[in-house]
Amino acid sequence: MKSRSVTVINPLGIHARPSAMIVRKAASFQSQFWIEKNGSKVNARNILNIMTLAASKGTVMTLITEGPDEEQALAALAELFDTGFGEI
């Protein structure tokens, strides 16, 4: 299991478009993927789960992966956050 903290940097936070990007990216790996915010941990392969976290700009979250390609999955998913989902 691998994990990494990320900060939401895009101005609108994690709305429908970034949530969909997370789900698509997570689905491209074999590993399981979760996002945790303030003790709430959700499966990142479900767009509604991600949106219920209500993550606005500046929110710190933890990405968690577990499986055969967990390191690659974590790096790819963290990159979405690091680049602001292409919105900045």
C-alpha cells in the first residue's frame, strides 16, 4: 500500500470534471484507489463518492493505492492534482 498527500490547487476544487478525470485515471490501473479527507475514505472509482468529499481549493487529501501497479497509479493520480486538473 502506498499513499501521498496532495492539495487541491484548482480554483473550483473537485467538481464533476476533475472527479471524472480521477475515475478515468484510476480505472486505467489494476490497483485499488481511495481518497481520504478528514477521516472520510472513499473509493476513487466512483464519481459520486469523490464528489461527496466536497473538496474546495486548498483542501489537503490523501491518495491511497494498493495493488500490483500501486506506485505508478499513485504517481499518475497525484499528477492530476499537481497540475490542477488542467484548470490553472
